[in-house]
Amino acid sequence: MSELHFLSPDRARSEDLFAPRFASPLARVLAGTTSVLDLSQLGKIEVRGDVDAIDVEAEVVRITPRRALVLCPYEQCAELRARLPGLVIDMTGALAGLELEGEQAMRRLTDLDLEGLPAAGKVAEVPALVLRDGSRFRIFFPQEFAHYVGEVVLDVLEGIE
Amino acid sequence: MRLPEQLNERIDRSRPVRFFFAGRVVEGFEGDTIGSALFASGQRVFSRSFKYHRRRGLLCCSGGCPNCMMRVDGVPNVRVCTEPVREGAHVHAQNVLGSLEHDLLAAVDHFGGPFTPVGFYYRTMIRPRSLWPLYERFLRNVAGLGRLDKHAGRTRRFDTEHRRTEVLVIGGGRSGREAARSAAAAGRQVVLVDERGAPADGAFEVLAPARAIGIYEGGLVPVDAGNVLYRFRAERIVVATGALEQPLLFPGNDLVGVHLPGAVRRLVDEWSIKPGERAVIVSADERGLAVADKLERAGTSVVERIDLRSAPPRQLAARGSRGRLRSVVVDGREIECDLLVMSGGRQPAYSLLAQAGARVEYDAERGIFVPSDLPSNVEAVGSAAGEQEPAAVPAATFEGAEGAGRCFVCVCEDVTEKDVKRAIAEGFDSIELGKRYTTVTMGPCQGRLCHVPSIRLFARENETDEKAIGTTTARPPWAPVSLGLLAGRGHEPTKRTSIHHRHEEAGATMMWTGFWRRAHSYEHAANEALNVHRGVGVIDVSTLGKLLVQGPDAARFLELLYPNRFGDMKVGRIRYGVLGTDAGRIMDDGTIARLGEDQYYVTTTSTGADTVIEWFEWWNAVWGLDVETVNLTGALAAVNVAGPRSRELLGRLAQIDTSNEGISYLDAKETYVAGVPCLILRIGFVGELGYELHFASPYGEYLWDALLEYGADLGIRPFGLEPQRILRLEKMHILVGQDTDSESNVLEAGMPWIAKLDKEDFVGKWALEHVQERGFREQLVGFEMTDGVVPAEGGQIVLGGRPAGRVTSSRLSPQLGRAIGMAWVRPELAHEGAEIDIKVNGGFARACVRLKPFFDPEGERLRS
Ligand code: FES
């Protein structure tokens, strides 16, 4: 069985000639903005199986009774991959993430019930996972949509100012 | 000219506002609407009607009729009676050729009668057909309301906002506010929306001016607030939309100077304007008669009051000149006047309720339609629910008089009493048919003014009652909405690979494939293809669908899904697979690599990825096997390094033995490439020695750069989708969707080895067996042109003058120097060297059928 090393960005290693550079898919669109934080390099590990058996020091977001996303600092990915139960898939590179402030902006980005977060639904028309801490929101979505989502988010924020 | 300060006036006389109308400067005050300011400046004609170009004035003065639509700062169809004044605005009349006073198109009113009868667009200007271009030009010029500036850019922003609330109250009148207050007092979260500018209230949120434009399933209420479209979801919806003042149907009822009571009330109360000199009031209710006091206060003398409840006249007609009211004839008496206030009672504004699913019933006593049986989440209060003062039921129409104009049922679409009668005589006697034929209720007022009167007229003409005629279906939008608001911001969901920006920086021509942006080519497609044959090229294939299939039943699962066999594969090997539908048709293709005993890595086509992933998940749920499928499409970037020198390049970067023994054709190996962990698939879609590297997306740009840097001396160049298409065609590798359609199966597509019909079962097996039994009807083959012309894709293949197939792909191969392609042909043509004729530019071109790949037919280069 392959351990799917090629899925995990943190397994890249600098060698004498090579120094792999992690690039966020939001880097270009968010360059020069301070209102939106880029969370793309956060560790994001998907667990399938017995979600209740997850016992780690990290934020666990349940998506279904059999599926959860564990969020952690990038450096912690390796340790968590080893400790998490069930089928463990490193989604760090798959999902882009951003954090923004303000309920009104969110109301213009998604039809999700902001009182019922975390939840999965559409943000700027693309599938996303949304988390809330007070008036701050974190959104995770497929990285291939990142540049587009970034543009929409900045545009929405501009419309509110 | 304004009256002295009125008690509730809305204008702030200390703050003048100036705007332009038809080249002159008009002055109003803060608090005015463009309409009120124009009226105060003496303007009485506000528009020309839709069909006959008749002069029209402020009939309702509350945003409910078509009479005051103008172009304001380039935006057509603005109802100026409710549009607040703004400094420097440019206001123009629309639907006129000339000016409001001298509109050349008014000729239609004088001479057009016989040419524009009801339903004229169904029967005139059709013959002779040869004149259609002429008719069309004319019709396009006169049709429609307002004009859009074709060169206009985006001038304002529109946003959409999703809102939730416990209680949504629509309408800020007395009942609406009461309902909102009591819900708020009961601790509910309440939002009230109001078309007019209802004032704020401490107890609940007020959105105004904002207009609910419909009630959809699930309690969705879109609210138009000008620049923002609110999509409300409410647990409870309270409809307090009030009632609509109804006009009376009598000859001359569209003259300038004929108003509904509300218009007069607003002109006097809110803007302190004297609406006329001599007024006649004809009213079915107290409200209508009550404007007499206001008029007197404003200095207008009320010369006649006719109460339809006590003494309804038989005859009522208005006479005018130049479109303006001059006198009213009542039962033989002519009364001079310049103002006629008409009131046919008030009809509950039930449209939103009906949209929500309420029933609407006719109340014969009161002569109105009343909503009933409301859905449980919707409530009606106040006049919308039918609570209102008693009123007389007016006659369907009144008798006319010599010299009085036409009797209009619908002012939006210029439908007259005569038109309705004629439609009924022609057999359009049901209200739904009559509506479509005459277009009554289909104009900008959306039936506010013409719905009930037209039903009443239909009832009289059909010698039945309103109940039997019934209402037409109420549909959103209840009020006109600008397309800009519905469209919202111009964002288009777009997928970009993690290498995307490198392609743009390299000046690639980008193209859409599904949601993806991909490089078509960088400079010259043919050269990019040649570079792959001669040296080494690299293409971004991150868009490929990628799936992990893992679990004890993984092999079984795949064998059930695909016609192929996978259980016999060795770990570390790759197989080409074609996915079929339950009808045995080709759905997608890709490679399947066995990474472990119970672990497979599957790739799909770029555009088919989402469908295939759903397909996998769906069958997984159906079969309940012990297997997990994980979508890794976006998690991984992928590049294909191809060409005779690709091995040398990989050798410099990868930590494995890249010799043919180290990694041979159709091997899958994991290793580090330039420090990045990769899965290397040695496959050959483009026909040369090649390696597909799959690795974590965040390293897309890094690895792309590394390949270009370390391959520079080998002549590496990126290649796009177009050169890839040439290369794969040289190898006769199919493109699903291009060379196949919804009818194609693997047997007829020339890939019989894919279908393992001796397997117990797989999706679509029965269909392939059936194809085998019935024999082939067509086959997918290659062809080579004898004279080098490239036929169009989709081009017809002809045999003895009859269609015998079609071209699916065709290109000029720079490597072979020949025009090649693939085509579906009849089975008798599917043999090496068969000659076929292909339609090209009106003539025919000869081609030879080829069954083996045009390039490297034995695959020696692929395996080298
Ligand atoms: S007068 Fe403006 S809409 Fe009726």
C-alpha cells in the first residue's frame, strides 16, 4: 500500500540543488491586501471512518458522521497523519482557505445560514466549508477556484466599504 | 408653482435641486421626485403610449402604471413619479420620435387603427414574405419601450445579499407596521420592507425603499433595493401590500388630466402642488370622494362629485383636445374641467399571496378578488387581506358620447374595449387566452390597473360573472426588475491550475475547457508538436480528474465499473481504461495505476472529471462495497514531460533509475523530483517517450520552473492543448466527446480488447453483448487525405452519393506532413486502405482509411 507521499506538501525536501517553494493559489490575488488572510498553507487533513475516535490536539470539523477535516499548523501535519484513525488523506494542497471579517460580506458571498456554522455549502458559487468565530469567518474551498474566489471576495468587500 | 407649506409635505424648500429635461433646466426641491418636480414646472404630458403613441400623464403617481416612464441618466423605463430628484440628472422622454408634444409616431393613433387591430402581430406584416426584412426593420424601430445604449459600460454596481429573518413583513402601511410591531414585541426577529420610504422603527429593521418582487418556494422572497438584491428566507411572511386603486372604463379614460385619487393626494399632500383648476370626481368609494377636500384646500374647485354607490350614471365620457382633458359628459350633461379623479374602488394587492400558493376568490358583493387558503407560513393583513371600506361595484364600461376618445382597458399595451370585444368574438373567450391574445395585464403595470376591469369586461361580454371568468396566474416578478440587478456581479466561476499564471506569463493563448482555463498554445502549435517529437516538451495536465480508490473491494469495484480487468494487474503497473454508461456507451477514459494490493489511482479526462467522480460515488453507494473513493483532482498538479530527451531530463531531477529497466512503459513509481514527492506514470498519450508527474498542487509553479530550467539545454518547451491534439491524433488516441458521442461504444470505436465480456458483470455489459450480436453499424477509423486538404471536423463522408460517415477529428500533422483524421464510417469501409470521399468546401476530397496509428504504429518509441 502506498502512503501517498506525493499528496503531502510538507514532505517536500530541500536538497543540495533544489529548494521546493510552496505557493499559495491565493498569493497573486491577495497580494497587497490586508483585509483578507490567506489560510492556504494551513494543514488540512481529511479523515474518513470513525470520526468519534479522533483524539488529537487540533481543530476537528465534522462534515458528515463518517468524515471530518482536521485543521492544524503546517508543521503538525506529519504528526497528525500518523496519529489519526481511519482513512487519512492529506488535503493541505487541495484546499485553499481565507479568513475575513464581517457578516455582511458573508451574506453577499453565500446563502448558508450564518447562525448555523460550521457548514458546507456554496460560497461565490463554488463548494466550500465555512467556519465562524464571532464576526470572523474562515472559508475553505478547492484550490483551483482560489484565484476566482479571491477576486469575488475582494470585490464584495469593496462594495461594502 | 407650489402651494403654501402643507402639513405633511415631503419637500425641503431650502434645498433646491436642478436637473435637465429635454434640454431645459428644471428646478425642484430635495424630497421631490423627478415627476413631481416636472409637474410643478408645468409639465403634464409624461409619455407617449406603447402602441398608439397617445399622450399620457401622471395617472397613478405612485409607481404603478406605465405612464411616466422616462430615460434617466441613460437608464430606460424609470418611473419618474417615484424616482427621487438628483442634481444634474439628465431626463429624457422615451418611445417618441421627436418630442412628447410632437411625436411623429403618433401617426399610428390617427391612421394605424385598421393596421393595428388586436393581435395584429399574429396576422399583419407577414405577407408577402419577401417584405419581411422591411417589416422587421420597421417593427424593431417602433417596438419595445425605451432604448439601451449599446456602448454603455458598467455604470453602477449591483450586489446580491442573502438574508434570513424570522418574520418578513412586506408593506409599510398601517397594517404592516402593526404586524411588525406585534411580532417584534413577541420577541421575533422582524424585517419590514416597503416600496415607499417607510421611516425607521426602533423595534424592527426597516428596508426602504425596497420592493418584494415575488414569493418563491421555500419562503424565498427577492427584494429589489435598487443596487442590492436581497434574497430573503423567512420563517413567516406577512403580506401587507395594501390595495390598488382601480380605474373606471369609459371613453376618454386615458386623457392627460384623468387621475386616480392617490395621484391627487400625493401631489397635494407630499409635494404641495395644485393639480388643476376645475375638477370632477367620479368614485365608487369614500376614499375617492375624500380627495375633494384636498383639492379645495389646494385651490382647485370641485365642480361635480359623482358617487357611484348612490347614483351611478349610465353615460360617462371624457372629451379632450391634444390629448388633454377638456370636459366630462355625464348622462347628457357636459361639464368643463381639466381634472378628472376616477375611482373604481380598491382591489387587494394579492399577487404575492397568489404566488405563494393562496387561492383567490371573487367576492361578488364587493366586486373584488380576495385571497384565501394561505399557505401556513404566509399571512395577509390589512387591505391586502380584503379588509377595506365598502365600495360600489362599477359598471364594466360606461356608455360613451360623441367626440369622446377610445375606452382603454389597459393603458400599458393600449388595449381598448373594442379590442377585447373583438378578441372574444374571435373565440378567445377564456381570460387566459384573451390575455395572451390581447396582451392585457402583460405590460409594465403587471395587471395592477387592468386585471379586474378586464375580467369584469370579459364577464359582461360572455354574459357570465367574474367568478366564472376567474383570474389569470400571478407570476413573479410583481414589479419590473432591472436585468443588472438580477445578473449581479459579472463573476464567472473559473478553475485555474496551480501552474496557470506561468502560462499567462509565457504569453500563452488561453481557452476554456469546461470551467478550466487552459493554454491552447504558446506560440505556434505545429512547432510545439514537432518539439515533442524531436526533443522534449512539457504540458500542464493538472486538469485531469484524479481519484483514489482504496479498500479491500477496490479491484472488484473497478472491475464492475469498467469493461476492463484490473484485478490481474501487478502493483506498480498502469492500464488504459474506458468507462461506459449502463447503456454501454463511452463515458470517459483514462489510466488506472495500481499503487497497492487494495489501492488504485485513477485518472479521468479533464472535462469528465466531475461526472466520473459522481458516477463512482453513486455506484459505490449502490453496491455498498468496502471501498473508499477520494477526489484528488485539485490536490495534485500534473505535468507530462514527453519527447525522446525526456528521460535525460528526468534523470537530472528524479531520484530513481530512469532507464527503461528502472521505469518501463506503463510503470507507476513514486519518487522525489527536484525535491518534491511525485507519482510518476510512464504513459504515452502523445506518442513519444513520456512521464506524467503527479504531485502536490502547491509546488506547481516550482516544479514547472525546475523542468524548464534543467531542460533548457535539451531544448525543452512548453506545449499547449492544440499541439497535444495533433500529437494524440497521430497516435489515433481518441478524445472522448470529440471522437465519441452519446451513441459510441468501445467495440465500434475499435477497442475490443477493453471489453472483457467473459467477466461476470460490469456496467453496460448487456449492451456490449447486444452490439456484438447485432453486428457493427459503424466503426471509428483513421484516415489520411490523398491531396493534403484538411476536412472540417463534422464533415460528411460520402459513398456513391449517399452519406457513409462523418469526420470527428482532423489536423495537419507537421511531423508526417500529411492531413490526417478520424471518422466514423460504415463497417464495409473499415478496412485498411479503403477509399472514401469527404465533403470539403462544396466538393469532395479523397481519403484512405487507416486502422493503425499514423505515427510509430508499433509503439517502439513509446516503449523505448
Ligand atoms: S404615474 Fe408614475 S407610475 Fe403611474
